[in-house]
Amino acid sequence: MPVVESSVVVDLDPATAFAVSQTTGQVRLRWDPFIRRQHFLDGATVPAKGVRTMTRHRSGLRMVSEYVSYNPPRNVGMKMVTGPWFFARLGGGWRFEAADGGGTRAIWRYNFSCRPAWLAPLAERVGAWVLQRDIDRRIAGFAAGCADPVVVAAAG
């Protein structure tokens, strides 16, 4: 199963960096270039293990995902419940740890598999390239959000 990963060090403590990563609404749109829209499902109003979200990617693709772990301020994990036809599976995890010299190292990792099986070897190579670009842009947006006083204030 292909894995893509990106990391960055931000000048915030782990609890605040984690909180920035979990912002919602217009605050989230300030820093997250991956999404066009995102909201909780099933009446949930805050993230937690088992909570589902609907995310509309900037390209228009739609995915319902579920939190499989939620452990502030250390990590959060998700899995795709439904999504684009070409993903057989998609999961991801974001970790936050104190960085040497101060700040927080954020490490974001995604794994996926594609379908149909006969096309998967090619689709997964292309998918790894596309997802790596997306995750690199997304974590750069997160770093910018961690330096944005409006985002940090909303996360606090």
C-alpha cells in the first residue's frame, strides 16, 4: 500500500499546533488549501473518535471520513468511509511532537490503495505523486496557519 508523508516544524507548542490542525469553518479555509468545504455529520459538533466528516476537495471530489483516533495534543487518525471511486482505501494520521530546539514537528502520513486491481500498479504510482503534492501543499498551509494570528487565536 503506498504511503506519502510530509513534515514541518512550526513555532507553536504541540497543544496549540494540534488545535490549529483541528480548526473548522472559515478559519480552516484560511490555511487548508486541500478543502473547499468540510463539516461534521450525524449531529456531531466537535472532533472525536468515531465522528464522521464530509469533505469536499478543492477539485470537487467528495469524501466521508471517520476519526479512528483522536488524542490531543499528540495525534489524530482518519479513514475514508466513502469517497472517489478510484480509492479502494484511504487513511491518514497526523502526529505532533515537541521539536528539538523548540516548537512542534507535525508529521502527516497518508496510505491508500486504488481500484480496479488491474489498474492499481499504475494508478498508485500516479496517486502517490498527486497525493504527495497535495500533502506538501497542505502542510505548508498548516505552517502558514500556525503563523497567522487569526488562526492561532481561533484555535486557542
